[in-house]
Amino acid sequence: MASPTTQSIPVVEQPNTDRKPWWRFVQMFLDALAWLIALPIGFFLRYGDADLINPSGLVIVAALAVLIQLGLGYALGLYRNRFSYGSFSEAMLLYPVVVVDIIVIQIVLLLFAWHIDVPRSVVIIAFPFAIMAMMIMRYAKRIVEDIMNRPDSEKSEPVIVYGGGFVGRSLVASLMSDPESQYMPVGIVDDDPALRNARIHSVNVIGRGTDLPTLVKRYGVSKVFYAMSDPHEKSFERLALKMRELDVQVHKITGMISELTAGSDGEPEDANRMIIEGVRGKIDYDINDEDISSYITGKRVLVTGAGGSIGSELCRQIIKYNPEELMLLDHDETLLMESKYSLLGSTALDDNCIILADIRDAEAIDAVFEERRPHVVFHAAALKHVSALEAYPKEAWKTNTLGTKNVLEAAASVEVEVFVNVSTDKAADPTTALGQSKRTAEKLTSWFGQQTGRRYVSVRFGNVFGSRGSVKPIFTQQIKDGGPITVTHRDATRFFMLIPDACMLVMLAGSIGNSGDVMVLDMGKPVRIYDVAENLRRLYERYDVDIEITQMRPGEKLEEVLFGKDEKMEQSEKNPYISHAQTPPLSPEELDYSTWHTNYLASRGYQRDEHRGQQ
């Protein structure tokens, strides 16, 4: 017999993926066509006789209407793929553009009436027809998309959704807009009389909860999705027991808020993937597991920063390759406990896989390496928040530079075979304390690789989407709080990766890298932060939440780069998704905070009052 279960299924609306470069020209053509249809109608209704229409005047007004529509629309982003064609947010911009178009034409006709010989009333008459034509085209496209994106009824399993509220609607929208979905909603049941005979995302409300026994037999359903934002446990249990008698499984669907705001280690990655691929596009990484297993299987592997977003995911992926021993090192015992629980289902911190140590403590790190003697090290421990490190650059130096030196020295002393230093794109032509400290760490890694003759490499990537402190959890919380979503600049872009993809490619880099390399992972095209905010707002259906443009923070770049001006980038021959460049080595004996701080001040490009002790 099937038992009631709780299943994590993405309940978010399919994000807009219609970002094809040529589509903007189709949009422009369709809106121009709307004017070319509406204006002749306006002329005919005004004169009542086609013979009275002035052809040259018609051509002039039509050309003017099209030019203003396309020019103003492009300037405001209507034809630059910022909005989904036919979406609510696009309509909010389309109407003002058409109104301004009408006003400008009226002014032109007022000033040059005798030359153009077209009554101003013609444009007023054409206005509703132009709007109507534009909206019909948009609605037609949405109908076509709705039909084409539905799941295949022959390949998908029929289900009934219990709940027509926010969670139920979101679930139905997600399933009905995914042609690859394995489930096909055939009906919705809800106890609200107001929803009786309603139709939600092309799916009918077919009855109440008490009708379920009859409905599951009628539609041949073996699964019911119980989709409630605040489910009543006793009601769920009663329903599950009743369905069990009919051999029907009942799955409790978690709400969209919990799906999108759960901790980064526990949230469904599908939601993150939908969001980021909706604005960046999809990248299919070609990973050869044998490359990774060749240096991890049967080896002792140590991960620093194992309690962080990257470190913990690295551990979850490494363990799949059957290392002889996996060691988790971090200075935060709570994060270590969470990482261990996600790996082994245990929270005990007194076994050998847990190492409580701070990479700033050279003596402690030396003792750990001397005792545990790892073969492979992934160095993910770091401070990463730009604004905090701009205020306290010495902390970046202590952790990201000196801490890395401590780990490298300890690794070299016990002949670690592979050392992978996790870096950041902010190390390319650095203008911040974070970037400067990580760039120095890259140079140190290169020097130790040169000295040991072993594979010591750095891996550089951009923002990790969904990690702690990244834009996704921040924007999500702002949406939950009712807004506004704050973006520092409308055109600011960043490179984004998903946590599992980033970790998989970090491990691959450890296999194919050459000593002294800084390796950069393919993250696709840069993504506008504003587009991420819009996509999240759309997924929540919270159009009441404003997106507020604030201002660039000190040290923040409008666009990130992956390689510095003096770095010669080459694509790896072993994997097309990784490029690399040689990093100039820096001996640890040359480290000096005063020199480092002077270089940092010279490159940061702005002035600020320094806190005491940071000089």
C-alpha cells in the first residue's frame, strides 16, 4: 500500500527563456504592423470614403508612428529582451510608449497641419485599434506557447491537485508550462465554493475534497498533490488514509516560499537552476567522471571551509568518488555539524572526519597536516563579502592571503599531491580588498606549485547562485518582506554559476590543471542583476514589489572580468569549459602587509576613512 509522503517538487512558474536575439526584431515588426493596420482603419472611420484619404498624409503619419514607437520602445528597453513578450511587466511599459507616440504625433499635426493634411482625430481613432492589435498579437503568442509547452499526455502521468490557492496555482503553472514534465494535472479540487467550475492555467476545478474518491477513479489517477500554503496535518492524514484504501499516493507539496528560501544546503537545486538558466541560458557541462576519480578515489582528501556553501557541496560530491578518507576542516563548529549531517546523517563532531581549526593559526594547521597527511586538498576557506572587506581590508589579508599561505606551507611539508585553491573573478585586475587578497593567494599557490613540482592550481569563478550571502537569498528575503528589491545599478552584470556545477568543475580542474595555472570556468554570458531580480519577482508573482536602483558600492564594478589585462588566456585542450593562464609566482618571504595595502589603495579607485588598525 502506498503511504502518505511529502515530496519536494518545484512549484514555481516556468521562467522566461524566450531571449533569442532575433525575437526583438519580430517584436518590432509586429508592433509596427499594428500601427500599419490601425491607421488606415482610423482614416477610413474618419472619412467614411477611401477616395477622400490623402495617401501621402497616411504614409507620413504611419512612418512617424512606427519610428516613434520603435525608437522610444528601444530606448526604454521594450525591444531589448528585458521583458517577456506579452507579460504584465511588458504591458506596463507598452501602454505609456503608445500614449507618448500619440501625443507626439498630435503635436506634429498641430504644428504642420497644412503640410500633412491629416486631421488629428484620425490618430485618436486609430489609438484603440493599435493597442488592440498589439495585445491580440501578444495574446496569440501566449496561447501558442501555452499549447506547445504543455506536457505530453501520452508520456506524463495524470495527477489531481488538491488546492486552488497560491501554492496550487503555482504548481499547476509549473507543470503545465514544462513539456518535459512527468506529471499532467487533469483536474483541481478545492473546498472553496468560489472556485467551483473555475479554470486555472487551462486546468478545470472539477470538485471538492469529498469528491476525490470518485474523481481518482474517473480520471485513472494514482497520485494526488496536496498543495496548501499552510496545510492542516490532520486533514492531510485523513485524506492520505482515505486515498490509501484506493491505492492512491498523496504527496504534500511544499510552498513556493519554502522552496525558494530554504537554506542553501537543503533547498531543491531545480529552483535555482530554473531561475539562473532563465536569464543566462543553459550550459551542458561535459564532465568525465574518470578524470575526477583518477586522483580522488582511494585518496585522503581534505577540504578547508567545509562548512561553507562551496566547501559543503564539494564534500557531498567528493564522497561519491570513494576517497579513502574525507576530512572536513572549518573554524565554525555549527557549520561543520550541518555539513556532516548532510553527508552522513550524524551531528557528532568528535570523530576523525571533523577538524576544528582556523587557517589563520599556522601552528594548528601544521599539526593537522602532519597528523592527517592528506593527498588532495581543496582550499575553499575564505572571507568573501566585498563591502565588509573594504571596511576591514586587514581581515582579508589575514584570512585570504596569510591563511592560504599557512595551508600551502603545511601542504608542501607533507607532499600533498594535488592542491586546488578556490579563487574568484574579482582577482582579475583587482580593485577591492577581496580581489587583491585572492590574487595574492593565486600567486602564492603558483610559487608553491613551482617549488614542489606538484599540481598546485587556482580555480577562478564568479558569483555562486544560491550560496550564503549571494543575491538570491537576499532578493528572496526582500520579496518576503514586501520589498523593495535593491539593485545597485540597472546595467550591472555578474557571472553566475550554480553550486553543484561550480564544485564539479573545481574537481575537474584538479585533474587537468598544470602547476601554477589559474583556471577559469565557463559561466556563460554575464547576467544583469536587474534581470535576476525581475525573474525572482515573476516567480513569486509579486508584481507589487518594486525594484529600487540604489547606487554602486565602494569598490564595486559595473562588469566583472575573468582574466586580467596582463594574463594570456588559453582554452584547455582537455575540456572546452575550462580556460587557463599562468600566474606569476610570489614567494611567501616577499609578503608584506604595508606593500600589499599600498597596492590595494592604489587600485581601488575611491577614497574612504580607514578604521583604526587597518593601515
